[in-house]
Amino acid sequence: MRSLCLGVFALVLVLVPAEGAETPLDESNSWAFAPPPDRFRDDALLDLRFLNETQSGEKGFVRLSKDGNDLVLGDGRPARFWAVGSDAVTFTPEQMDAQSRWLAKLGVNLVRLHVTVCVPKEGSAIDAVNDELIAAVHRVIRACKDNGIYVLISPFYPHFDAPTSWGLEGDPKGALEGMIFYHPGLQAAYRAWTRAFYTRVNPHTGLAIKDDPTVAVLQVLNEDSLFFWTTQGLPKEQRVILGGQFSAWLAEKYGNVAAARAAWGEKTPGQGRDPLDDPEHDRVVVVQTWELTQDARDAGHATRLRDTVEFLARRQRRFYEEMGHYLRMELGCHQLLNASNWRTANDARLKGLERWSYHALDIDAENEYVGSDYQHKGPNDGYRIDAGDYLVNEGVLGKPFELSVNFRQEEGHPFIVTETSWKNPERYQAEGAFLTAAYQSLNGLDAVCWFSVQTPWYELDPRKPFWRVGGWQSTHKWNCAWPMQMGMFPANALIYRKGLIAEGKVVVLENRTMEDLLDRKAPVIDDNEVYGDARQQAELAPGWKPSDHGEVNRAAYLVGPVRSHLGAAASRAEVADLATWRDPGAGVIRSNTGELSWNYRKRLATMNAPAAQGVCGFLEEAGGHFALQDLTIDSSLPYATIQAVAMDGESLARSGRILLQVGTEARLSGWRTEAAKFTVGKGSSAYAVEGEKIIAIGGPPWRVANAQGKIVLRNSRLTKAVLLDPNGYAIREIPLTRENSGVALDLPPDSLYLLLTP
């Protein structure tokens, strides 16, 4: 299986198309994206606030559907969440209100608050909580409630140095990950944090979080796992504590630790395989994570690895069971619960166990971003964008397996992507919302949270005055409130929330036994784990053949839902014939609904449903002419997303209210790059990449590449087209002409939203 080994790679040139320096956007080829602050006037022609309830939770708590696969509102209607992460807890109350209203206007109905409620400062007590943060969360909940937006709360992210004052053994610095699953003191602290957080009455609503139906989901924690590489960073004192629990578990399983060691082929007496093993005192430790990603050296080693992963999986699941019981039964939280959202050191071998541990609670989740490891590299590339950094602009259209909604979904559990984004400074971001809405709908995912809205509104000036490199102010990397990310929300929020793209028929259903999971057997189909160059995967090429164990081509994710049942009584995989929907010669994958098509060679995707039609990608390269059911597009734009959506429940052919949405490329004024080659990685794992070097960050206003093209809509009712500004207010009427039993118009250069009506 392709993901079983993360192997060592020699220096190799990644064949990224060398497009050279970006063509600068200026007054000659672009328009200024600089809308004034939105006052949310009644004369807005585009405002999706009507999609939300008057107040979120007015019908009761969000709950599971009867089959457990989906979410429903309190009155039983399907809950379809177009979601974002938000930093609103750092805002003023006025900014909280404004952001919530703006998000509702764009079609958002779920906000994830990713916070850490403890006090990770030196001198603090381990059970102390951040009272100011709790007060801010309370105020954000009020703002969201009043705009019909639900809330998902993630209260703990262990990615920090534990204060010495917490008294944790080994004084872990940079190694807190993994500890909460086994450390009694940290677990007791978590109970204290959540008791204060969830039971304190919100003065703005009169309800504690546990009793507030605006809060739909409680996540236990963010991005942590005993199966991830971070467990290798545990100090020896912590490994000994975990090893003590492992040894007790082994004694229960085998009768004593000596019997376990005998089963592993280790001599008694004798030194253990790990330096921290202490056979004389009946102690063995959990091996380092790297070993869990490898083949066993011999039969005894295989048994030790199997025992290790079983212990870790049961220990992790038990933690989630205990915390779920505490939140529900002791605190009285009425919300649905999600365990975590992370991955493992080797997903083909270990993710099944990770997900099985989550299933102690209600909802599956994972964080996944679009952007290869080489997409943006620089000294501070984890959090900021500097002049002198390197980047590769490629989007995802040429590498469909990197799409961030390609996930196996467990029977009986909804699935949420709790963080995603087309990572800044990616140039080709206009495709993001289009592809997410399309394939989130096809696969039946329950929410995708864009990460993260760090400003009350569009980030019109992303520069940070306290970061300066080479005379240029730098920008933060993770704000999704950029023009071609959130500016593409309205049409796509409508598509997903109104169900305008059909969910597909299941194409893969794999039953996996606990024996399969404990033996670290690979599933028949990976999730979106992609190693190496995502555009050069063997499955994309003609002539691909599955391996002996029944491997399924990951094109399946673009055909229909892929589902699994972990812990089944017997192993079995039901796989549809993908040949009907896949043409590797042409590079085309079609959905089994007939509504979606993805050409990864031409880097073009099309949407062709009765009420939602459009294209995204490299239009000129793909021929420039696109004839869909009711929409014809002629455009020589190098790259764009152009789509039409009926807003009134009718088909495009009959609708009396159609949103035509156009996205191109956006850069700050003065942004400059030059062609460059750079190296990613170190030593034997290094590889060379052709891309660009950022010469200048630039500054406001944003420049958006001019639109161009002719649009024909087969709808005889339409008589009027109005160009709207980014806030949804009318700018001017655009001439319509009669053509082919419908109407035609030429796209104005400053097209973003156009509203067509009778």
C-alpha cells in the first residue's frame, strides 16, 4: 500500500510547472477590492441571513439523525453547516456583533471557537481557568445566537509548554501532547476547566453553555493523539508513567509482565528492547512512535507492537468515554460530542485505531488543509508570510487526492472537517469554496470549518507592523478572510445548505475487524493522505492496477461517498465499479450523480445540476467554451471560477432570482515574485522545487484580476442584471440581450456578484 512506508527519498526535482513570476496586478488588469464597512442596510440585494433561524437553537439542540450518519436541528430538519473558525473572542462586543452579522450574510451558520481555557502561564495553578476568555466566549455566543449561527467549542489545545508550577513529572517543555490521555492530574485539571467553562451562567443569555442549544458541539480537544509523532517527545518521566499503565494492562492480559515479555520473545531475566524497560521491576514502556509505523522485525516484535497499539487505542478510547460521561452525566451538557480531529504518524497503519477511539463519542472530525509541503517555505512559514519566502502556486485542480473533503466516513457517526483552507499565499483560491461545496455535498460531510476568520470583516490590510523583513511588512498566514476565499462563500453556501448538489450513492463500504486494526492492516482505500508530489500519484495514470489486497483507487472520493465500519464482526469490502465514472486516459473523474466532473489534466472542474452550474479552473487552457445544461460560458481568463445558482428553489431554467458569482485572483497592490528554485527538507529527504520567490508583499488595496467572458443563461424569464459590490449592494445595471431562448451578458471587469431577475 502506498502509505505504509514514508520512506527516505533521495534528492529529486518535483516537476511543478514553472509558470515564472506572477503577472503583477495593477490598474491596467484588475480592480480594487476595498469595500466600505458594511452597515447591513435593508437595500442589500445579496444577504443570506434569511437562511438562518431567527435565533440559533430556537427549536432545541442539534442532534443525530436516526441512522446516526447526519446532524439534524431540534425540530428534526437536516442540519447542513457552512462553517468557519473565528477569533472573535479577541474582539470588542461591537466587533463580535458585526462579524456574526457579516458571517450570516455570507451564508455561515456554524462558528468554531478554538480556544484554550486553562492558564498556561508560569505560576498558574494547573486547574486555573482564564476568566476573561470565558467571558469573551459568552459574549460571542450571544452574537452568534442573535444571527442564527450555531457554535462548536474546542476548549483545549495542548500545543504549549506546561508551566513548571503545574508540577508535572519531567517538567515537560514542548511535550505536553499525549499526556492528557493517561495522566490523572492533567485529567483532573481538564474536569475542573470544563466544569468552570460549561456550568458558569452566561450573563448575556441567562444560560450556562451546557444548557444553551446555540452551542451544537463540544470537542474534547484539538489535535492530539497517542499515535502521532509528538508522543516521541514525552520526557522519560512521562514515558515511565505511561509505561506503568502499559505494564499493568499487560499483567491483566498475560498474568504478569514476564509472560508478556516471553510472548514477545524477550529473555527473562534480560534487558528490554527499550532503554526504559525495567524487567526486574516488571516494567516495560510503550515503544517510540516510529516503531509503530514500521514492519515488525520478527514474530515476537510483531506481538509487542500489536500489544502496544491495542493498549494505546483502548487507553485513548477510555479517556474519551470517561470525559464523555463526565460532560454528559456529571456536568449535564446536552451538546453532541466530538473527541478530537487529528491524524497519526502513519495513517494507513494507525488511523483506523485513532478513529475507533473517537467512536466512544458522537462525531468524527479531522483537520486538513489544501497546500503541499512545498507550497510555501520560509523561516517563519508556520504562521506568517515574509518577503524572501518561496511559494508554488498550483491550487488543487491538478491533484484531486489533496482535496480536503476526501474522507472515509464511519457508519453511525457524522463527520466534520474542523479546519481547512487553501493555505495563504496560494494564488488560486477562488476554486476553494466551489470544490468544497460540490464534494462536501457529494460525499455527505456534515460541516467544513474554514480556518480562520481572524478579523471582524474582510482583512483589507493583512500586514503586521511589528513584522518587517527587507523593508516590507509581513502578513499572517492563517486568516481566511481574504477576497477569493470568503468572497466565494455566498453561491457555495447556498449550494451546500440548500442541497443543490445531490449526495452520491456509496461507492465503497469497508468493514474492518478489530483484528485488522490491531494488526495495523491498511484499509482498501486511504483518506486524503498524499506523500510526495500529489500530481504524480500512480492512481491518476492510465494502466494503474490495484495491489493484491484489493486496493481501491482514490478516485472513488470524487465519484461518491466512501464509508467504513470499524470493529465489524467480519472483514469485507463492497466496492462499486469505478470504471463507469473514471477515464484515466482523459484525466476525468465524474460523480455517480452525473452532476460533477473533474479533469485533473486540464485542471478544470464543472458543476452541472438543475439549480447550480459553473466551472472553475484554468479556463483558457481548457478551451474557453463550456456548455452546461442551462449555462454557457465563453471566457479566455487564465484562471477563474464562474457559477450560477438559483436562489428561490427553482431550477436555473425557471428561476426568478439567480446569483452569478465570479472569482479570479487577488493580490495586494505591489505584490511581486520572481521565478526561483528552492530545496525543501534536509539531508537525504531533501528535494528541489521550481516555483517563485516573494520579492515584495505590497499593501492595500487588494487587486482582483479583471473578469472577462460572455454568459448565456437559458431562462426566458430574466430581464434585468445588476452588478453588486462585495457587500451585496447594487452598483449598476448590466445590459442583457436575448439569445437562445434565454439571455446573454458580457461580464464587467469588476464582476464578483451579479443578480439576475425578471
